[in-house]
Amino acid sequence: MNSSSDSGNALPALIIVTVMALIAFAANSLLARAALAEGAADPAGYTIVRLVSGAAFLWLVLAWRSRGSMTGKLDGSWLSAAALFAYAIFFSIAYVRLGAATGALILFAAVQISMLAWGIYLGERPRPLQIVGMVLALGGIAYLLLPGIGSPDPLGAVLMALSGLAWAVYTMQGRGVSDPIGATAGNFIRSAAFCVPLLAIGWSWLTMTGEGLVYALTSGVLASGLGYVLWYRALPHLAATTAAILQLTVPIIAAGGAIAFLGEDMTTRFAIASVLALGGVALTILARKRT
């Protein structure tokens, strides 16, 4: 009786935590675009504040979890931290040139395609449906990038694809860690070391208004730090395929937020590209599960 009651209470809590995490991930795109498009912050300054504030928040989470004892709690690696930093800086530079919705679609498609391609490189034999899915996903992104009305800035698209590739490396490095939050905290803290040379190089052109600082802090503390804590809290209760499919909703959430809060238009080109890219990745993930 109690077991049934606990299970009934756990499901709504899981749904709430999962939805909040996905909204947080989508908010990263909205916050970055809002700060960088109008010059409230420059990419270097935004990245530094985001990573350092995220590191501070996650350190506090670990301190609270261990009641002040940090011994042996930090995990992660310098390779993961470098990938995290590369993701963040390319992400920031790209959002000077891309809309929030377009950037989120390119980012998440690049992440999933990179991870699926790496699996094939390591010897996974793709099923026909997986091949069809990858062709659809790549076709959707190619259609989005075709020259013409509504096409995104080419350099911005390349930078966002590089950001997605870096995030895929970060994700694959983190597979199998025993304490994801500890690893994430350790990687964020290590990534702050890469911010020192970035600060030295970009000091002369750093721009950070009060509004930009709020956006960057919100991205670092809430959309990144808290978002990862919530996601890793939900992840053990989600099947791997379910988790992968759920992440594909982030570009859709970001698109809705971009229309509602940033005044971006939903173009036919973006809608078709989204259906092809996200549908193709979803098909590949589902076919991979069957394998």
C-alpha cells in the first residue's frame, strides 16, 4: 500500500523535475541571445561569468550535500573541462550571429549526430532505419543552411556546430561516472582555469552591462548549474532512449521562448528543418534501441 502511494507521488515529481531541467537547458539559448544580440555583453565576458558562476553554484551544492566536507567529492577531468569551455565559448560567439531557435536546433542536432557518428566509428553496425534517420537529420540541417531567405549566418552556424561537437565530446567523456553532479562540478571548476587566459586576451574589449551580467549569472547559476542538478536527479529514473528523445524537445522549447520573449519569427524553413532534423534523430535513437 505504501509502495503504491510512494510510486504515485514520485511520478508527478519526476515529471516536474524533468520539465524544469529541459526548460533550463532551453533558457540558455534565450539568455545568451538576449545578452549578446544587443551588445549587453560580449562573448568572452558572458562565457567567463557563466562558467565561473556555474562553478560556484555547483561547489555550493556539493558543500551542502556533504555538509561542508569537500574531501573526495569533486570528480571530472581536464579533457572534459576543456570540452565544456570549448562548448561555452563557441556557443557565445555563435549567438551574436544566430537567433535563439536556430542556434538551439543546430546545437542539439550537432550533439546527437556527432554521438551517433562516433558510435558507428567505434564499430556499431547501423540498421537501415538508423541510416534513414541520420540522412533525414543531416538533410534537415542542410536545408536550414541553404542560401536564401531565412537562412542563418553561415559562420554562426559553423560555430554552433563546433559547440555541439564539443558538447558531444563532453557527454561521451562523462559516460559511466559514478557521481554525475560531482563530475559536473569538477569540470565547471576546472573550466574556470581556461577563463583566465580568455580574460587576459579579451580584457581590452570586454563589455558587460548590468543587464548582461544578470543574463550571464542566470545562465550560469540557474539554466546551467541548477539545470544539470535537476537533470541528473531525473536521469536515473528515465530509460536511456527516453532521456535522449526528451532532450530533442529543447530546441522546440527554445523556439517557443524565442517567439514569445525575443520577438523572433517562426519561418517555414525553420519549421521544415526542425521536423526533418529532430524527427531524423529521434528515428535513429529508436532504431538504435532496437539494435
